[in-house]
Amino acid sequence: MSKINRVPGYMQSKGNRNRGPIGDREIRYKCSMQNTILDVLRARPGWQEVSGPNTAGNQQQQGQKGSSSGSQQSKDKNGTTGASSSGGTTSAKTSTQNSTPSNQATGSATTSSKSSDGDWDFYWCDREWLHANYDTMFLQEHQKILHFRNHYELTRKNLMVKNLKRLRKQTEREMGKKEAESFDFFPTTYELPSEYHIFVEEFKKNPGIIWIMKPAAKSQGRGIFLFRKLKDITDWKKGEYQPLTDPNREVPETYVVQRYIEDPYLIGGRKFDIRVYVLVVSYNPLKVWLYRSGFARFSNSRFSLDSIEDAYVHLTNVAVQKTAPDYDPDKGCKWATQQLRQYLTAKHSADAARKVFQGIDNIIIKSLQSVQKIIINDKHCFEMYGYDVLLDANLKPWLIEINASPSLTASGKDDYDLKYGVLNDVLNVLDLENRLTGKEKRVGGFDLIWDDGPVLADDGSMECSVNGTSTTANSFLGCHCERKKQLREIYTAAQALKKTAVS
Ligand code: ADP
């Protein structure tokens, strides 16, 4: 085989690069997280870790004497410390707490002692690093990096809603009311303090309903509270809820106030939301992969509207639930999405379950389209989103929020396996090894659901044996996910195809 045949496609263009093609050497990666992603990268054959500032390897060396399992990284959803009106820091990202710690993974590559600024092919960086460096760095042809420059357009709660409202309006103008109804998947939301007066008008129109206040740029349930009376919010306005904010900030922290979904779909009397993994490899054209597995996160206590101040009842974040006095870490609070789909199918019907998951597809695509023209597209960037979706009593899915850094810390063995699989398949889709043909519609647990337009499933596809009927969209959330078998098949097929092309 000639040398050029082993060069990945995206490297064949002329580019200023200082290293040889990946096809001829190891793939050099950097990683600033010390959790499941580091295990995945270290176990990947032919991948070589390089250290440097802001890498897990470096943090490990420096923190030898500290916590045994990694760093605590402090960040808010915005990923910045000085931007706009977010309220400062504090999200604690914990490291792997599971049965398969970093380094224990098979085939573990050693950490290169070389410092490596710029000398990498793949960087799983944190958002702070990207914000601080993106504008001044020059990415070489072959480099891939996590996060798009302005990912916060979708992942800050206020901006997500602003973008969705704009596209809904545009759709109504251009295509009519009926079409715009397909955007009715996010609860009525206002940004505070900027939209306080509009909110008060809306509040008065709907006396007695419950609202939820959320800091726009925080995560893990921090700073959230529910209220029924306007008085509660006036207290907040006076500063009663301000202690969490950075005292040095001059602008008040931005919140969103949102209609609380008072009738969530309950299982065993408990509320849950669904975490869905979505990989975007390009915004222009929009190219979206949806992972088959995810999980439902249950609250620890039975749902009731009697105690709206009780976070254990109303917030389904694992970070909140695991602090409950009666939380049982062995039992956990999670169901695999497959289990949920099976439950809905058995309890209601295959059709009802299918509608739920089609509704989630709609949420994913519409939300991404709402920022498609705003996100700074860059062929070097990709994003792995964690969508949070809540079902109401009528089985209607509601978008709660979108995370650009969904937790990769595992809460148990099954959770670890799930996250390990998702992350491995992110790398499989990105295909730095150039093992695929580029035409695949499924790679491991990921299905291509949008490729500049909807992707249809192959004829006669019966992959979702849960509902037993064929779907037309190439979307299989909550369906069987035999990822390893599927990977073996596509790699064999791709190899055969490449051999034929060469001979
Ligand atoms: P965070 O980024 O802090 O996790 P979320 O917006 O995800 O904030 O809200 C945390 C939790 O609160 C959600 O997982 C969900 O259980 C609950 N929640 C948030 N918004 C609503 C809503 N509008 N109606 C009902 N429950 C909600």
C-alpha cells in the first residue's frame, strides 16, 4: 500500500503542519479531565498521552499527595470566570469513583514526558481552556478538539431559550402557526432580571401555578428554588438569594424563571428526567449522532406538590439526590433508557413509546437548528451534549437543559460501562484512525440522525426490537445497543471495501 493511502482524508489537503500524518504514527492526545474519558483514551490502542499544562497527567503528578482519585475542577456552565452575568464558580467535578480507575485499563499507554503545547492530534479540553486559548491558537489540519467556541449559546439556560424563541418566531412567520407548534417543547421561560416585568404580567395571568428559578450558568441543581408567590421573588430581587454569587461582581446574577412542570410522569411515585447523549461533528452542514443508551435519573423521594422547597422531591440531579439521608448508592437512582422504553411500551403501547422518543428527536434537531447559524463552525471542533428531558403525565417530552460537559463521573459499574461505551464511540465516530468509509449511518451505539437533513433508516430496519416495528428515521434511542458486535461488522466491511478500492 502506498504511503498516501494511509493518510486520513481530512489530512490530505495542504496544511501547515509540523507532524507527520496520523496514519504513520501514534495519535497524540491531551486530556484535562480525570474521569472516564481518561480511562478511554489511555486504553485506546495506538494513542499516546502527552502532558502539558492543563492536562490530567500533569494534575496527577502535581496532586500525588492529594486526593487519590483526581482533581476537583471548579467551573460553571459558562465555562468562563469573567463572562457576562454568571455568578462565579463552584461546580465540583469529581473524579472516577468506580471499579475501573484510570491506569488500570488494558493496554494503558504511558504518559509522554514531553510537554506538548500544540503538539497533539486530539484534545479533550475543558471549556475554560478553550475560552482562554481558542481565539489565539492556530489549529493544524489534523487536530480535533472538544467544544465549539461559543457552545454557551445552547448550554446557558437563558441563551438556549432565547435562541429557541427566535427560531419559533421565524418558523411561525415563514411557515405558519401549525409548524411553529413543533417548538412547544420548552416550558415558558423568562430571563431575570432583564425580563422581570414581562414575567410579572405572565405571573398575574396564571395565579397559583408553580415557577422554578434557576441560575442561568450554574449546574447540578445549585441555586435552584421553586415558588408560588411573587413575594418570594421580590425577596430574591432584594438580594436574599444572592449569597451564592461572587461578591466582587457588579451585575446581578442572571437567572431564568420557568414554568414548573407540575404533573411529571411518575414511575413508582417518583419523578425522573432522561439523559440523552448527542454528538455534533459539524454545524455547517449540521451533522448529528444520537446515542442509543442513556439513563433516567429518579428522585429519591415520592413526588408531591406539598413541599415545594424539598430539593430531593423536585430536582432529579444525581448531585442533589446522592446527598439525601436515605440515598442508597448500591440501589442508585438510575434506569437505562432501554429499561424505560420497555416500561413505557408495556405500560402504554409500542406506539406511545415511539411517540415519546420521536418527540425527543424533534427536541434535539430543533434545538441544534436554533443555533446552527450562531455557533462558530470549525471543522476541528466537536461537541458531546448531554440533553435533559422530562416527561409530563401525558408523556409529552420537555427540554429542561443541554449540557456541553455532561458528567463523565460514574456512579456505579453500569454507569461506568455506559459512559465508557459512549466515549469510546465518540472516538469511533470521529475516526482519527481512518478505519471507516465515512458513509456509515451507525457506529457502535451512535446512529446518524441528521446529515444536512433527516437520515432515514435502511429499508426493513427492525433494529428496535423493543417496539417490534420498523421506524423510518434512523433513530433508535432506547433500543438494543450491541455496540461491540456492530463495530466489528463495520470495521470488517470498511476494510474489505478499502481493499477492493486499492486493488
Ligand atoms: P442544573 O443545570 O442545575 O442541573 P436544570 O435546569 O437541569 O439545572 O434543573 C435541575 C433539575 O430540576 C432537573 O433535572 C429537573 O429535575 C428539575 N427541573 C428543572 N426545570 C424544571 C421544570 N421547568 N419543571 C420541572 N422540573 C424541573
